[in-house]
Amino acid sequence: MIKRIKKIKGNKLFVRKGDMVLVMSGNDRGKRGKVLKVFPERNRVVVEGIGFMKRHTKPNPKVPQGGIIERERAINASNVMVIDPKTGEPTRIGHRILRIEGRNARVRYSKKSGETLSG
């Protein structure tokens, strides 16, 4: 049986690679980590040190001894909140249009402190 991945068309996530996030639900609730990968078409993110899964691997050039390897797995983006760089607390994200170098740029900002986020 082939498992099909349901893709969400035109989905834009509020989380980006490199953001510090707080896990809001699940087994790792309350833990903080850095976003390693983002999958907008599946509405999922991979967070450093969160949501481990065990993978049984055969010996190969990358893993010469083989065995059971633990890796982070993707979790739903709705289960995380971006951490405000100014206050260190979880915050919602908004968007603003700023005029930078004569061009309009859409930037993310923290709704709690109003500070612009990188990226």
C-alpha cells in the first residue's frame, strides 16, 4: 500500500528556517529548538532536538556499523510558536510592508513586542 501525502496548495507558513520556536503541544510540549527544515506543501517543520524517531539502517558507507539511529521527524507547524527575540516569549507573527532602498518589502514582525524578525 502506497501512502499518499496530502499537499496543501498555496500554503505560506509563518515559520522559517533558522527561527527559534517553542513546541505548544505533543510529547515535547514546552521544549525550545531551532527550525532545521520547512515543508510548506505539507504544513510541517523539523525542529532541532524535537520529535525523535528510530530508524533501523543496514550498514552502508555513511553508517558502517548500521543499527538503530535516532533522527528528528517533522511535526505540524500549527504545534509551534515563534519565540520573540526581544522578550524570549512565544509570540504570534504579523507582516508589514516597509520601504527599503526604494522598494516595498514584506517583513515579519512580533505581535507581542513589535520588533522586526530576521528573514
